[in-house]
Amino acid sequence: RVDNAAGSLTNISGSAMSASLSLQRTLGELVTFEGEWSIVTSCKISGTVALGAVYSTSQVEAREILEEWMFRDGAGAPIRTVEINIPDNSIGSIRYTGEATIESLEIPVDASSADPIALTTQLRTSGTWTRSVIAT
């Protein structure tokens, strides 16, 4: 689910075919004259979300929401809530949720192909993301 321009979480699973959350932790290293091992320190976490979807002309599907986000139609917020539920939205599933901003949107168009258009988008996390079990 992704916030639309009005700030409402909208289910895009009808056209979304993939989602990937990649998290990285910034590490630092300290080397002292004492001992033989370096000391690793842990700092901030950042991440990316990759979404894949099938192009649709519907106003409530992934393509419209992501294009509107990229072009800022209607002055929608640049930072929006994103929610990924695995395997689905049922009780017991895992929910990853947080804020993100859209970094890129690719819509490959090939007039010589009758295949569905598969669009991809890259989001960057902004602030805290959480992991929880869906309880209700």
C-alpha cells in the first residue's frame, strides 16, 4: 500500500507484481594500538524500496499513484507512507511500514510489443521503518 496524493494508504496489489525492501546500516571502524582487532560501531539505517507493477489506466492503481507522486500532481507530499505486507494483509502476516520518497520511475514503452508494460520504481526510506505482526 502507498499513500495517494490525499494521504490515504491505497492498496496497489492489483497491479503491483513485486516489492523489495533493502536495508543498509552505516558502520564505522575504529583502530587502536591496543589489541589486535578493530572495533566496529553501528550508526544509522537507510534503505530502498523497489516496486514492480503492471501498467494500468485505472486511477487507483500503482501507475497513476506513482506517476502522480513523481510529477507532484496536485502538490502531493514528497514523503509518503509505504506499507509492505508479507505474504498478505491477513492476521499473522509481517508488516513493514515507514516513510519514503520516490527516487526514480521507469515506464518502458515499446510500440512493437503487445506484452503488458512492466513499470519499476525506486523509493528511498526517510526516517524510521517498523516491522510488526498484523494483529487485526
